[in-house]
Amino acid sequence: MPLATNHRFAPGDLPVEGGRYRLLASAACPYCRRLLIARRLLGLVEELPVAWSYGRGEDGHWELTGPDGEPGLDPVLGVRSVAEVYERTPGYTPPPTVPALVDTSTGQVVSDSSGDLLFDLATAWWDLHTPGAADLYPMNRRNSTDAWDAWTEEHVVRPFHQATHGEGGSESEAAADALLLAFDVVDTVLARATHMVASREAALTVRDVPPLSAVVSVEQYLCGSEPCGSDIRLFTFVQAYEYGGRQRIGDGDAPSVSFWPALARWFRALESRPGWVGPEERSALGL
């Protein structure tokens, strides 16, 4: 990540203050979509405004948009590029990335970790949540969510990035194999919990499975009967795979998510829930 230090919403660090921060995001980015989903589900749309980026600008980095939605000067930050915001931030190492959380009181990026920001929005921002909003990281499920989050990053996110953004060759092929095996594992765990038939249960013998604390939590969703932050973290990368990613793996013939019946049911159930796919994401994904 470009930042030397990612600040957190905790005593002695970042204060929770609605309207103070601005989220730089692209709906085309699965890391950004994690936060866009949480922002809607938690009722933080007004409390955490978004500065949208729709592509790369003349400097080769994410360009921002003006009030008309076209590439231009962000009306709050007064810049045209995500790179310009990072350049104001001490300890920055190129290249600039999204998502990026900007403290508008300083104009500097204070965090570019989607995982940390997702957790903090769900927990530290509790007082600003809409009444009745989802509890994305319930205290009685923390062992399960921690385990799922770590497993997803290692076995889904990293291989997905290598398989779709690598330079090809044996490393990309190995990453693609690892990703598909991870989908086999999740499909099998979900199938066992929901009395379905998994696509390839044998994957459990060749791939590290999630810790027991994660496996025993699975019901309709990864940590129970309602979706949580761990579902969000996995969902956006299954989404990225289904809508474009699988065409960039190998010869472009990686299977659709429908190949994994329980994983597909989980994915479609989330996709159809209010708040999980916003209009910006639908446009970016071609839905």
C-alpha cells in the first residue's frame, strides 16, 4: 500500500466525525466496492461522501470527477487526480491507489486499507449507523470473522490479483489454480451447511481449509444466518471474478460461478439483497 502508516478510528488516532472524511473510490475496484457496500448497509452515505473516479487521467493515475460527474476538479479537495492527494501526504510511496480515505481538514490520505476501513466503519462508527443497520462484525462472531477474513485474503484475494494482473507464465497459472481450489473449498463448506451437493469436495484434501472457528460458523452465510463483513470481503472478489476476471485467467475459459452450486446460491442471494450492488457498481460491471 502507498501509505507508510494507515491510521485507525481509535482513541488517540482518528476521530469519528460525519462529513469530515471523503472516500476516493472507483466502482470498478473490488477493494472499493467493499466500502461502498458497507457504507450503504450501515446508512453512512451522507456521513461519508464519495469522490468518484471512472478511470485513468493524463498522469496515468486515477482521475477524479467534477460536480457534473465528468473528469475534472473535485469540488471539495480541489484536485483532479488521486495522485495529487497522495502527494500531500507524508510518507507516501507511489503508486497511488484506491480506495483512499481523505481527512478534508488536512487534505491528506489517512488510510488506504480496505480491510481496516471496512472493520472500522462497522465498529468504530457505530453511533452514526442508521437505526436497525446490520451488525457486520458482531462480538459473538469475532473469532469466526477474523478467521474468514484472513483466509479470504490469503486464498482468494492474493491469487485473484496474481492470476488477473500478473505477467502470465507459471506463477499466474499457479495462482489461477489456487483461486479455483479456494472456490471449491467455499462451495463445499457452504454446501455442507445448507444441505446441497458441492461441486468438488475432494478439494478439501488438497487445499488448506478455513480454521474450525470459521467452518462451524457457516449457515446461509459465512458467519451465520445474516451476512457480515466477511461476506462482503469475499463477495466483491467473487463478483470481480464473475464479471470480467475469469475472462483474464488462462485462456479465458475459467468457469462461471454457477459451476459451484452452493457458492453461486450464496453469491446470487447477496447480489439480490438491497444495498449490495449500487448503480455505480452496476455500470462499472456492465450489469
